[in-house]
Amino acid sequence: MVAEPIPHWPGRTIGSLHVRSTPEGPAEQAVFVHGLAGSATNWTDLMDELKDTVRGHALDLPGAGFSPAPADGDYTVAGHARSVIGLLEHTGPAHLFGNSLGGAVSVRVAASRPDLVRSLTLVSPALPDLVPRYGPARVAAAAIPVLGEWVAGKLQLIPAEQRVSASMAMVWADVQAVHPVRLRDAIDELRRRDDLPYAGQAMIASARGIVAEYFRRGEDNLWRQAARVEAPTLILHGRHDRLVRPAMARRAWRTFRNARIVLLPTAGHVAMMEMPQVVAAEAGRLIRETRLGNAPLPS
């Protein structure tokens, strides 16, 4: 019998963000940034695994989860990064985690505010890759003006159960491994968000934000930002990732100054949800090394 998953961590408002935190105890802090169409609850199980090592704070990006739409309407990666920096200024220097879009946001944060990032753990980060794939092509289609709004409107006509099942089939390597409680949580959350007037725009504008990063040139290009990151970095890629090519791990290894790469043979795009114990073991190792001042050896 599969064990019942733990409840999601309680949330509160910090600044303009909704943030879920583990109990006080560990002196060191960690901040967790979800991906496109995700929320703070994507990190629930990983935060549980790490709760005796760091006090975790998982935020809902502006317009996602329980966070309101941003007052300035800015859903760009830079706009999201400013929100994460605001939380880090509240927590103090922390170990930063990011998945997918949250990985891209975290790279920009670590490059621009090294004083706030003790270590950086990226799970399938959405760094620019122009090789066509089905999953990213769907995101790009949603980002096209007018078409994106039309698609969002049509999607709302599809039952929440079908939309959640399709999304999980895309990001999990084995959708049958999703616990029924987590599936029900996701369906209930999608129904709640369907009633929010800004939910569709938040999704579309955030998709446009990440697509814009794929074509950005100059010093603000995310790969150039990655090369500036000073924090010890762990990058985890699932070999069954349908959204971010696992082959991007090689480019990341060449780009980040101080990185260890871990390829997970049975994971998809959300390894922190699929195998939180494995991700926690690797992240815990990085945190211990950072605490001792030992840089991880590239691998």
C-alpha cells in the first residue's frame, strides 16, 4: 500500500507573494521556485525531505498559486526574478532551487545577486534551446498573440481532470506513479484557478516571458547569465524529460563555473516530485559542501 502523502505546507503572505514554509528549526534557509503552470506545492515532498537541513520557503510566482497578479503586469523572467529577490531579501542568503521556468528565473537571480544565493540547485532548468521539441512547441504556440488567448479559452472548456492528466503525462516519466491524493489536489487547484480572472493571462504572459528568453541576445542572454553564477551549482536532468532536452546538461557543464551534473535515468521534467528522496540526497550533499566551503567537483 502506497503511503498517504503529507499535507502541503501552510502558507502566508510575504510582501506580495504567497509563500509556503516548513517549520522553524534549521538555521539555514532555502527558497524554491516552481515552473510554468506550477505552484509552491510542487516542492512539498522535497521540502519534507530537507526540513531538518534547511528551513524551506516555496513561493507562488506572481499570478500563480495563491499569489495575486503583479500590479505592474510584468510576467517576464526578469519580473519574476525581482519577486524572488524580494523574498530572499526577507529570508536572508539562502540555498536557491528552481525547476523549469523557475530554473531560468533562479539563474538570473543568482547571476545578479550572488550575495543572496548560497548554492543553486536546478531541476530541468528552461535555459534557451532552439532545437524543436513537441513540448516547448506547445509553450511557444501559447505565447503567440491572439492564438494564446484563443487556446486558453478553449482549454477551459475541457474538464479539469483531463487537463491535469494531460499535463502530468507531459512532465512525469510515469504518470501512473502520481499518488491519487496529489492528483486530486491538482484537480481541485485547477478548478479554483479557473474562477480567477487573471489566471489565463498569467499563464500566457509567463509563457511569452520564457519564449522571449530563448531569443535574447547580449549580456542578458540566460547562458551568459549562467556563466556569471558564482554559487556552487547542482543541475539535475531526467532522461525522460519531454520539455527540456537532457542533452542540455552537457552545455550547462561547460557554462557554469562550478557545477555538478546529475542525470536521473527514470525521471521526467519534475524530478523533485517524482523522486524527492533522490533529489534531496543530491541537494543535501551540495548544501553540506557549501557549508564546509568545499566546491562541488564537476561531473
